Amino acid sequence: MPTDEESFPNTVVYSHYRLERISRLLTTTIASTLPVVSMVVLFVVNNTLRRLGLVGFFTALFSLTLGLLTSGTPIEIFSATAA
């Protein structure tokens, strides 16, 4: 029986472990930089109404990122977002 490399000579095969590791690294980086970026943006914006809107936007973005890029349960995502 031919292997994948013999059947598809121009195909690159990636290990599941490597893809999972890259995914976790990307997820961790995004989730840890979003709160910092939001603080910098809130520092720069002077209008209170815009600040409140940006707080809601960044909170939703943080929650969405955790929901899409992690395997956390809804209660874990809610807890992380609330913290």
C-alpha cells in the first residue's frame, strides 16, 4: 500500500503535534495582547462615550477570540472575560 508521500509527491505532510503547538502559541499571543492593546487604546481616546464603546468592543473581541481559538467551556470563557 503506498504512503501519502508516494501517492502525492508534491504534498507536504505536517504533524498534528506541530500544528497544535503553533495554534496554541497563536492563541496565547492573541489572548494576552488584547487586554494590553485595549488599555493603550483607552489611554489614547479622550471621549468617555467612545471609551465605553471600546470597552464593550474589546471585551467582545476577547471573548470571541477565546471562544474560537480555544477549547474552553462557556463558563471558563465567561470567567476569563469577566476577570
